[in-house]
Amino acid sequence: MTSDRPTEALRQERIFIVDDEPTNLKLLDRMLRGQGYQGLVLVDDPRDVLDLYRSARPDLILLDINMPHLDGYQVMEQLQGLNDPLLPPIVILTAQHGKDFLLRALAGGARDFITKPFDRNELLMRVRNLLDAQLAHRFMHDRKKVLEDMVQARTEELRRTRLQVVQRLGMAAEYRDEETGNHILRM
């Protein structure tokens, strides 16, 4: 499969792969590295996800459901508890079939649900599409912050300008009538 984007752009993106099975981690690592993804973080213990997330925010999380200590649903709960406005998309990769698993995962915050064994090309396309959407979301979030800062700066500038106008009107009125000018300045 070839990507529409240059390989260099893919290398910037960080993907967490969370699965307790070393074979699954190796398979996904090989597949994604073959497509130019270099920012892969392989996590075999779901208890490590939160600390890793805090230190190296991913752009996408591929998450198994059935794992010891914490299942995928509990990992999603922990991540949702961070209230991060830029929480990355989570793709559930599981051998669990059935609508109940799918609905519970989607209700818990997953953006996609893929059952094992999965089609390689389908997985790669979904990863690419979700990364594109996440990068666009991050861009919009950053742009919104820049615009909010600009509005705040302009508002402060308008407030200062308005104050200067009132002060100058007060000084002008003071030349004609000192009592009125002082009243305007006090106001």
C-alpha cells in the first residue's frame, strides 16, 4: 500500500500500541514501520499507559481490550479522566466480536473498532485517516488559541484607547471649564 503523503510527514506522528501479547506488538510495529511511521511506542502493560501519555502525548492509540491488570475499557476511562481537549483517537483492536463489545468501546471513547484478525490495508488506511483528523483537530485547537490571544490583545488595546480619548476630552474641557474638566477626568 502506498500513502498519499510523503513518508517524512508520517515520522512526526506518535502512535501508542497497547497490547499484552508480544506477537501482536511486533506485527503492528512491523506493519506501521513499513509505512514510515517511526514514532511508535509499544506498551505491553496497560498500567503504564497513563504515565507514558503524560510524558509523550500520542497522536493515536491502538488499544486491545482483553489485558491483565487493566482492560482496554479501564484504560480509556483513565484517559477520559484527564479531560484533555486534545485526547487522541483510540482504535480498539480486539479478538472480541459482537455488538456489545463494539458499543461499549465506542461509548467509552473509542473512535474506531477493528476485530482481529484484521485486514492490513484497512488498518493502515484507518490509522492514516484518524491521524489526519487528529492533526487537523490539533491545528484548529492551536489556531483557536492564537485567535483568542489576538482578540484579548485587541480588546485591551481598545480599552486603553478609549481611556486615552476620555482623558483627552477631559483635558480639552478643562481648558474651557476647569470644574467640568476635572469631573470628566474623575469619571
